[in-house]
Amino acid sequence: MEGNWLMMDLLEREAVLHDLTGQLQAAMSGPGRLALVRGEAGIGKTAVVHRVVQLADPQIRVLVGACDPLATPRPLGPLTDLAPRLGWPVRTALAGTLTGTCRSNEVFDCLLADLSTHPSLLVVEDIHWADEATLDLLRYLARRLPSVPALVLATYRDDEIGRTHRLTALLGTLAGYPWVHRHDLAPLSRRAVADLATGHAIDAEQLYHMSAGNPFIVTEILAAPAEPIPAAVREAVAGRLAGLSNAARTVVNVLAVLGRRVPLPQLAGILSAPEDALDEAASCGIVRADGQVTEFRHELTRLAVLEAVPAVCRLRIHRRVLAVMRSGPVAADDLALLAAHAEGAGDPAAVLEYAPAAAVHAATRGAHREAAAQYARALRYADCLPPDQQTSLLEGHSQACLLASQLAEGVASRRTAVKQRRALGDRLREGEDLRWLSCWLWPAGRTAEARQTGLDAVRVLEGLRPGRELARAYLNLCQLACYEHEGVAAVATYAEKAIALGERFEDAGVVVQARFHTAAARMLSEGCGWEDCEQAVSGAMARDVPVDAGLLALGMCWLAALQRDAARTTAAVSRAETYCLDRDLLSYALGARACGSWGLLNQGLWTRAADASQKVLSHPSSPPVGRALALTVLGLVQARQGKPQVWPLLEQAASLVDSSCLLDTGLGWEARVEAAWLAGDLESVQAEAQRGLAVLAKRTHPWLSGSLACWIRRAGGAPPRVPAAEPYALELAGDWAGAAARWDRLGCPYDAALSRLSGDAPALRQALATLETLRARSAVARTRALMRARGVRPIRSGPRATTRANPHGLTNREMDVLKLLGEGLSDAEIAARLYISPKTVGHHVGAVLAKLGVHTRHEVARKLHHSER
């Protein structure tokens, strides 16, 4: 169960590897030791053993054997595997045991003598399958290990041994030996699972839920994300179940139908006297008992078992459980289970009784994905309901989906709800549904439709008696006016109406959001108002209104990134992600993460920016605006580093949102202009920038209009007078030094270097040094061309700026080699990738090893992995 895991980096195994390599080194000088590595199936025991073998000194003899899951285990099977590497006396004695001319004790003595002659690492894998003779061998060696220069390393599955397993007796014997060391391999953490999921279109949290951090299951899901249950997992589960008795198999089937955590009294209410069968099921490692609760070790394992349960059997179990659970009081926490069993039992009336209630309960706890799933379950049976109740379910489903970042489903349900409310003549609910639809069309990248839908909502609600619904509709237009850079006056107009109604109807959320967006508009236009925005966010969080507070926290990320403020962006993104993930506001959390990638780009941390963008893109629930932003960041990183495939990324970003959204976020339009400049297409720079400024004529967007004007100037054109944020205004006024200093204070080294391109010879040299440090190859080439045109020669003293900036003193070429070493490439493969000879690669590899202070290519890869984390 560990095949693919062997191919992946050993996340969160550093401590175990450090201990084992330390024990191996200590055993070589005596006394010898025994190391037991234990954990559930698929946890990575074999991977750890292989890495220890790789790290072993070449002078140490490595002997590896394994036990097999045979009905009749081979006597001394592991020793037979490794016999070719042992001395003649051991081989002879071992052959004698097979013919009956030699006893096991003689083999043990010969092996001990053999280990005494040469420092050795003896590995025996999977001793939970060992025969009695192998267990006796381990018992014999363990007692005498202090006298030999050897580390005996044994692995076993601790989820498959119970009180009566024959290995348990051996472990009890070893408990008194101080030279025996035990190493538990724990499941991977959420963070490690998320790291492995980077680059895959899969929800990392769902991956963790399905796998419980088991590396084998994680890698199998990632290898086949389209399969509900990967074939390797299905086969592994079938193999575990094959040896169970009928009674134990029945218990496992019932547990699979009941769910992941099953109270023992509930199981006893369905099966008579299940205790012995449950013990047998637990011994195969699939289920485990935790107090009065029994559960599957992994959700994917449960689903694999459930898949094999006959449909008639599932139906019977669901009906029995539903009847038992309904016979007594129903707790709120049981509603979800009742809804699931009602659907499994084929009882639509019961589904409609419990699923909507379960959805409401989940929503009140902030579990929006669970709420969306329960509403969807109810909607599958809603045809028999009156239209008003059907529409209410659609509205609940839409809201839960939108907060869970299932935008397409949420928008679709809300559109249907609008039509049905209109058909019912319910103008108030129609206006409210239009407002919600408008709110979520913006992150879906449909800003023009969001605007029109928001106006429609106000038109409908203004024809009715004023209430909270109209206050929220005005607030929505206030927000859209801010996001679309319509200026302080336009934002304030809607804000005043929203605040008046919000105060009248005591809706604090409306008031705080309206004031926030007014301050945000002022900050975008005039550069002041940050403190007012911060106060609004803090107030919303203190009042514990998660949806309002989450939206404002996301807004702060966007504002800080848009204004290129590195410190504020970092702080805002950290706060927003933490707050929104804690409250299951996935859509807002993913939006904050996208803003975070933009902030990292501004800081010159391009590798981290690209990684953060990939995490946004790999999450299947990332909203279109967040995906467009992440693709744009990736495109800019590629362009600045002189890599290909820049325009496909930028075009894909543009295809996800409408043209107005590109202007709203700013980065999307500016990126296209910069990419053209880096490619040396100055004509396109001016044409694209002029087109952007023409569209901006009726907006107040100084961070974009100022940027576009500067690009026109850098391309040799005459920019028009437009609103420009401070650093751009300084550069347009000819104060390149002031602009660069302002960029430096904001923490944006790349932008500071671009401003210095308008300066004198020292400024050009400083810009070149910065761009070389950032490894901005395209901009370096442009800068060198500009310096040649102006007759400015670069000045070098000692190593290049990039080499001086590197903490290990690596040159650019050595960094290229280091990165490819981290990918596990050979010298020949690196030579082909870099278009240099293998001999030259060898020189670079030697230099990298020396500068990093390591001795092997593996140590290089490990050091690189640690530095990137």
C-alpha cells in the first residue's frame, strides 16, 4: 500500500529520519540497537526505511528482508531474502533448516557471528506477518544486540495486532530492553496534505477528510482525482476484508452504511451481540473502537466498503436505522444522519422533514458546505412541495453554496428563485433575491450583469414599503460603486441611503459596511481612510457577524494589494484567511489567498507568489475573480523571469471575467501592458495602455490610470494627464528618485527598479542590481539595452549582485542547477535542460555541494525542501 508514496517527498518524517540515522551511526560504534517503526497501513513505513537505507554510509552493509502475508508463512522468510549478502556459514545453516539437517538455533548463532564481523543495517519489514521462527530470531538478536555493530530495523502495522496476536508477546519481551527504540509514524497534518495537493484541482480540506492524512490514500486520490474511489484503494480494502468471517463482514457492512462514527449502542440495536465480530473487524485494521464509538480509520475506506454492500442490504439497514432513530427524541446534531438514512431508505417525506432542518442547523454553526449538501438533498425530492416552499429551499441552497464558494450552483439556484418569486407575485422576496444575485455575480466575474441586477433589485424594492431589504440593496450598489471605482461621491450617495435605512431598522451590518466602503473609496481616490476601514472590520468581527466581517476582511486584502502596500497586504491576508476558514467562509478565504499571491508578487517573492497562485488554481472552488487574479500573477512571474507561455495565462485570466472586471481589479489590465514591454513590443504597450485609459475616463482609479500612464512614458510616448497614485505621479512629474523611494517604503523592489530606469547612471546601475537579485531576466535585458543606448556601462566588483544576495553565495547558474537537483535529475538530464555539457554540470554540482556544506545530492534536495518551506 505504499507504492506512490515512495515516489513523493517524505513530509513530516524529518524527526523520525533524524532519530533513525542517529541510531544507525551510534550502533556502528556499539552497542547495537533495535528500532521498531510502527503505524497503520499506508502510513509510509517502507518509504522511511528506504530513505534510511539511502542515507546510510556506503561502508555499512545493508541487509533488507520482508515478511509476506501468506496463509502459511515461509520459515525465516526475511532471512532467506537477504541470504545472498550474508556469509557462507549463515547460508549453509539456513539451507540446513530447509532440509531438516540444521536447527534454527544454529542459524541464529551464525547470523549473530556474521553481524559481529561487519557494521550492518538489518531491515525486517512487516513483522506482523512473521512466522514463529522469524519472531524467535528477533527475540534472540534483540537480547544480544549490545555486542554487535548493527542496527536491526523492524516495521509493523500496529492497527493489525491485538491482544492475541503472536507479535504482541514479542513486543512485551522487548519492552525491558533499553537499546530498543520505538518510532510511531503519525498521519500527515492538514498542512502537509495541502502541500501535496498543490497543483492538483482538488479541495485540500476534502482530501484530508477523505484520507485522514494517510499518505497512501492521499497519493492515490491525487493520482486519480476523477475516480470516486481509486482502484488501488478499492483493491487494498477488498484484500483486508477477504479474510473476515461472515459475522465480521456483516458488522463492517453495517458500519459502512451507518456512517463514519457509530455509537456502540446504536450498532447493538441493529445487530445482536456484535462485540466478537467487531473485535475481529478491528483486527484487520479497517475500523477501530474509540470508547463507546466505532469508526472507520478513513472515510475513503468506508466508501470503498459501502460501494460493495448490495443495494438491498443498504436499503434494509437504512430503514432499520431510521426507525430506531425516530423512535426517540431527535437531537439537532442527529438531523444530518436522519436525512442521510431517510434518503438511503427511499423515504421522500422523511428527507423533506429532516434535510431542510439539518441544513438550517449546519448554517447556524457556520458549516456552509454541509448546509449546501443538505439543501441539495431536499431539492431532489421537492417536486411535491408547494411553490413557495420549493423557492425557500432554492434560496437556502443558493446562500449556502455561495458562502461555500460553490458559485455556479449558488447563482443558478438564485436565478431560479428570482423567476419563481416573480411568478408568485412576491415582490419583496424577488427584490431580495435580485440583490443576492447581484452580490455574487461580481466574484463570478460578471460585473456588468452584477451592476444591472443590483439596479433591478433597487427598482423592485423602491416600489414597496422601505425595510431592511431596501437598505441592503442600497448597500450592494454602494459596494459595487466602490469596486468599480466610480468615485467617492457615487459611493457616498448610496452609502447615505443605506445608512439611513440601516439605522432606522437597526441593521448594524448595513451601517458598518456602508461606512467601510465609503472610507475605502476615499482611500482609493485620495489615499486616506485606512484607519476608518480597519475600525469597521474590527467592529464587525467584535459583533460576531461572520458574513459581513468576512467580506470586509477580504476587502482589506484587495485594498492593500491594489495599493501595493506589502506590510498591510501580509497582515490583511493572514487575518482574513484565518477568520474565514474558521467560519467556513470558503469563498472569502480563497479570495484572500488570491490577493495574497498578488502581495507576494509586489514584494518580489515570485516563487512564493507562484506557489500561492497554484494553490488558488488547484482548489476546485476558487471563484472566477480569484482564479483570474492568480493566473495573472503566474503570467507576470513568467514574463518577468523570461519564461514562455505568458500570454496563454493572461488570455485565460481574461476569459474568466468580463472586461469591466479587469479594470476593477487593475492588475489584469496592467499585466498585459507590462508583458508587452518586457517582450520589447513598445507599440503594443502604448496602444493597450491608451485603450485602458480611454475606458477609465469615467472612473477614478489612480492606481491603474497612473500605472498605464507610466508605461506609456517608459515606452517613449507622451502620457495624458490622468489621476495617478503617489509613486506614479512622482515618476510622471520627473521625480524618479522620489517615486523609487516611495516604492521602497511600500516594499516593492521591482517597481522601485522600474522607476530608477528614468534616472541617471548610478540609478540605472542600482536598478540593474535589484533586477538581477530578483532574477527578473526580461527586465534585466531591457535595462541593459537601455544602459547601452545611454552609454552607461555596468560596474561589477566581486560576485554578481545575485550571488552576493544569495545566502549561500550561489551564482544564477548554480541556482538553476540546485533547483534541478531538487527535482532529482541526473547530470545528463540537467545538461539537456540547461543546454550545457554534463562535464560542466558536474563542476556546478560540486560547487553547489561545497557552498551548501553537504556531501550528497540527496542532502542538497532535502536542504532545498526545508528552505522552501
